[in-house]
Amino acid sequence: MDPEQVLILWKVRCIHTQTKNFFDRVLVLDASNLNPQNIADIVTLSKQRPVGRDLLKYRAHFRESAWPSSSTINKNTRIREVITISLGDYFEDENGRPMDEIGVCRILTGAEHPIIASNVKSVLQLGPSPIRSKDKWRQEDSDILAHFLQVNRQIAKSRWLKEKCTLTIKGSKTDSQVPSFESLVYVSIYFRQLFPDDDKLFSTACNIYKSYVADEAKIIWVECEKKSFLAILKEKPLFANTAGVTNTNLIDAFLYGALLFHTVEKVKTHKRTMFKTLLQDLGRDKLVFSLNACLIQLYNHVGAVAPVIHQDFAHWQNQGNIPYPDILWQEQIFGN
């Protein structure tokens, strides 16, 4: 690959450590000290969405530059492709020192351990917290938290979470790449347990944890994640035109209206009607994409809370403060 035929522009969000002002740094690939394989690797990583984090190992080969104008690019007849990239949770200071979102918040707040919404790492860095009111802890509390962690693990390691979920719209035509039906049905077994209208496992696990963790910051953070989870369920599904429909309706239409979990006799007529209505409103591609996208959004909050609970739950057990869970570990019985 001829490096002069590809222009890679990398915009990095930066913060000045003294003034606390944000600014952008534009970087351009300097391929003078790279071999063809390195260049090909950089191009591949740059085209990934989201951009592959392995690109950071090549940071030293990008030099600071001004953002080129369209006329400048057009005058360079050798350029065949322009790739613009940005990397989530990657920042730099005025001297080019890298940092993550936590590092930025340290500069802005002066706090050594800032807590950031939806940022799991910012909470885990606090380390294990003491337990309060441990005399009120029940065996059932251990069992519920353990099962919540088990449900989270099954979704986290599922094929469903690794499969593509994209939708391309060109005029009246749509084309989707979504997880397979088999993998979707598999995780639905576990998602169903998390929802407030079914087993309420997510809300229950959050509430148990908040009742016993002796750290107000963690209590607030977990409560925010729980509220965000519940708020998504009340939102209108992507692309839906049907008045008054929510993501809860979308999920119920799939789980029950499509007869996945119950037979015709057990499913209420309005859920079957809702499935038909949404299918007619959205069409197959948009419907299945909206469903998977909604579940991914919901899992972002489940997957964020789980390691926070696990850190303290394991600590409390190791300290002898609470009983070990008495549940059947599914992986041990049925295998990986």
C-alpha cells in the first residue's frame, strides 16, 4: 500500500492542565518510519467502527498538523482516500500526555477519584467498600446477587453480544446485519429476568446492594444506572410511528406476541396485536434492528453495574460478613 495515497486525519480532544480549557489536536500519519505491514495495520484499525484501540501503539507516528482544506486535498493528485478518525475515552494534555476520561475529570474537579456516570472504571478504582447493617443480610440476598452476576455473565459471554448490529437505509430500502435468531432467543431467556414487569432482577439486585454498601457515591452511581435502565424501557422504539408505543411494548411483543415464551392460549391478545402492528409499522429490518439495539442499550447499564456489585459482594464474603450464595451455578452443570 502506498502511504501517500491514504490521508489519515486523527482529531484528539485535549485539555490544558492549567487553564482547564479544551482544544482539539489534529494529527496526520507520518509513514516515513513504518513498514508496509504497519501501514496496512493502521489503515485497517482506522476503518474500524469504533476505531480499534490498538491504534494507540502507533500514536508516535502521527504528527501534529493543521486540518487540511478541501482544496489542499484536491490539489494532491496522489491521495485516493481520506480517513477521519476519533478514539473514544482517549484524551491528551497540552504536552501530548495521554489520559482517559477519569484523568480529564481529575483536572476539572481536582478530585483524586472522580465518579463519572456510566464509567465503571471510575467506580472500581475506589476499591472494596465496607458493609453496613450486615446483621440484616439474608441468605436470599446472597442468592439474588449471585444469580444477577450469573445472568450478567451469560449475556456478556454470549455470541449475541459479539455479533454485528447495523442498519443501512438507502431511500426506501433497508439492509440490516443483526445477531442470529438463535443467539437472540438465548439471551432473551436472561434479559426477561432483568425486566421490571417480569422477575425484576436488575432493580432488585441494585436495591439490595444500595441497602448495604457503605459508600454514598456508589449508592448514587448505581441508582443512576438503574434509573437509566428503566428510562430506556419507557422510551419510544427507534423508527416507530405508532402512537404511545414504548420499548417495553417492543420487548413484550417479541417475547410474548411472537409466541417465543408462551403458547397462543397463554399470550394476551393485545401483545400479539402489538407485534403485528410494529412489524407493519417498521418492517422486518427496522423491527429486528430496533429490538437488538434496545437490548444492547439496556445491557450497557446491566454490564456496568455488575462488576461494581461483584467487587464488594466478593469482598464481603471473603471478610466473613455475609453467607456464601446457595444457588446452582449453570456453567458448572451445563458447561461453558
